[in-house]
Amino acid sequence: MFAIFQWAYALPNQRGLLRGDQIVGDPGWLTGELYDVVAKVDQADLADWQKPEMRQTMLRAMLQAMLAERCKVVVHYGSKEVPVYDLVIAKDGPKFKQAETVDTAELRRKHPAGGMMRGSGTMAVQGPDKTQFYAISMAILANTILPSVADRPVVDKTGLTGYYDLALPSSALKPPPPLPPVASQPLDAPSPPLEDESIFTALPEALGLRLEPAKGQVETLVIDHVERPSEN
């Protein structure tokens, strides 16, 4: 059930799920109990559902409506101070160039194997060795690409406002492995590096950027009320 909240209430600038640490007020059984959800798209909405750029927005709306009806869910958004990473320019400066084009149709024509990123106009072409991003802003990099890899919110502090073409090693874009239990871990400790290459070494080497430990306000979902789902 917890994963349904992660899908339903992800923030507009997030790709995929709301992170678990952004949900406050979990009564406990949300995490421990499992449910099957079977839904059907109304015929009138089918054309929009078949558009990739519409599907995630529609899915979230459907899940929110279901939670309100079946679980009497009441939520609001708040904020809390948490460990974050500031995305900053490294000592030798950026190692990427302005985007050749930001036109979506042109990007599709030039890179037919790529996939458009939701709501941004950015295209990603993933290969075994590197992932190429076209027409990406630093805000998109910080908000949608890096948090799931660095396992912490990322705040754009580069001051760069344009759109750029850049590449990162594909191995550095894999989510980090789960942390083993430890008695205590410093808040400013970076996530453990991957076997191949971590994002902490890839950013300075490939892009001339780096992640700097910091603290910041992060938007959270606060669960005010939730009941176990009613029976069919």
C-alpha cells in the first residue's frame, strides 16, 4: 500500500516515485500490508492514456481518486529540513556545451532511438557505456536524474540557466545498493560508490560538476488520515 502513495503523490518535478523519506504520518500498516489494485481506463479516456506524456499524470489522478474513495485519505504537503546535495560547478568549470537544438521534433528526428523525458523536452539515449542527454537543463538534472542515484535530494546551485548536451557513464546512473545496517552513519556521508563508477566521481570527471553535502528544506507528503481500504 505504501508504494501506491509513492506513485499517487509524486511531485510534478519528480520522475517516478515519491521517495519514502518524503512521506510523513505513515500509520505503519501502510508499509506492512499488501493489496492488489485492478483498474480499467474509461473508453472516453483511452486516447489520452495511450499518449506516454499523459499516462503518468492520469495514473496519479486515478490513484488519488481511489485512495480518497476507498481509504478516506486526507493529505497535505509540507516541508522538513533534511540532508541534501548541492549541485555545484567543480574547480575546472563545466565540461559540456550548449544544446544544438531544443526543438522536440528535431530531437526525435536526429535521435530516433532516444526517449523523451516527461514534461521537459529533454531526450535521453542510453547505451551500455554512456547515457547521452540532449537539451537538458541543470534543474532537470538536479530534480529528476540525480536524486535516485545519489539517494538524497539534489539542489541546483550551478547558476547555469541554459539547455545543454551532455553524457554520463551508464554505470554511474544505476541506483545505489541498499545500505547495510549500521549503528550510526554521518548525515553528510555520501552514498557508497557502485562497483563500476559512482555518480560522485562521474560528475567531476565527465561534466565538471560535483555534489556537495548540505541541508535544505524538502517538500513532503503528510498523511492526515487514512483507513484500510473498504471491501469491494
